[in-house]
Amino acid sequence: MQRKVFTLQVYPDKVAEYIKRHNPIWPEMATMLKEHGVHNYSTHLGEDNKTLFGYAEIESEEKWAAVSTTDVCKRWWESMEPLMRTNADGSPESKSLREVFHLA
């Protein structure tokens, strides 16, 4: 299992809506993520009320990359676009963080 950690940016005035849309996420989104080998996926809001820290355990980089090709993911991105910074293709702007310490 590989650990992925990344940041995203939510608009501060959209935090409440972001939280609402994730509690719970669409059932088909949760199913798709699990089918693509994603486990223990969570996001955490930073004290600046805009930086999200994402954590996921993935079975492989290939399966993780394939998530973005699914219809449900594209629809999710479209629904989230008004709430956060996104790329030209509608995907959330994301910056990977490099692991420097892990205690198992």
C-alpha cells in the first residue's frame, strides 16, 4: 500500500458547502474509489480555512491515475469546481507532498 498526501485549495467562503458535499460523498464515488484501490481517504482543513490536506492509501499509481478517467469522477469535479481552485480540465489543483517521516 502506498500513501499519498497532497494539498488542495478551497475558497474560504465555500468551506461549509465543501464539508456538506463530503458528508457523505456520493455512494457511486465511494464505490468507484474502492474499486480503484483507494483506502483510508480523508481530507483535513488547515487553520487558514482554505488549505485542504488530503491523505489516501492506494494500491497502485496506475489505479489512482485511472480514477480521473471515470465518469463519476468527472461529474464530481464539475460539482466541486465552484468551491475550489481547479485546473483547465476541471480537476482540482493539487500539490503532492513528499513523505519525510513515517512511524508504523
